[in-house]
Amino acid sequence: MSHFKYHVFFCCNQRGEGETCCNDAGATAAQTYAKDRVAELQLKGAGKVRINKAGCMDRCDNGPVVVIYPEGVWYSYVDHEDIEEIIQEHLLHGRVVDRLRI
């Protein structure tokens, strides 16, 4: 059994000027938002949810991206409203958000 019910990785990679990357699209702010919301909702900790930063996940053209394990569901998002929808639907209710899935 996994230590966490869900392990969430936000690509927060920063590439050089002129190169497409998730961090230029607000990935670090999105990861911080998700981490804070998961804590507020008391979803943080063993047997619950872990929010992590990740380096390049090689999906730059789909970015910014986040992946949730153990299912291995990949999402792209635009803003905090999209992240909130992922938290509410996937992390709270176990439902994949098809409109954001890549």
C-alpha cells in the first residue's frame, strides 16, 4: 500500500529565456495554491494527499502540467480555478476531470 492515497506532482521546471516551460505559466504559484488548499481541507499527510514540485516532466507543449498518482492521470491547467476543480473532483471525490486531462 502506498504511503499516500494521492501523490501529486507539479512540473515547476524553469528553462532558459525563450524556451517553453511550465514555470513561466505559473506552475510554482499553482503548486503553492494546491499545497495550501490541501492543508486547509485537512487532506495533508500519511494516507491522504502529498503535493510536490517536480523538475521537467517532458510535457512542455501541454504545460503547465500536473500528474496524480497512483492512477497516473495527467492534467493541464490555466489558473487556480482549474486547480481547485482538480482538488475538489479528483482528490476529494476520486473523479477524473476530463476537460483538463491530457
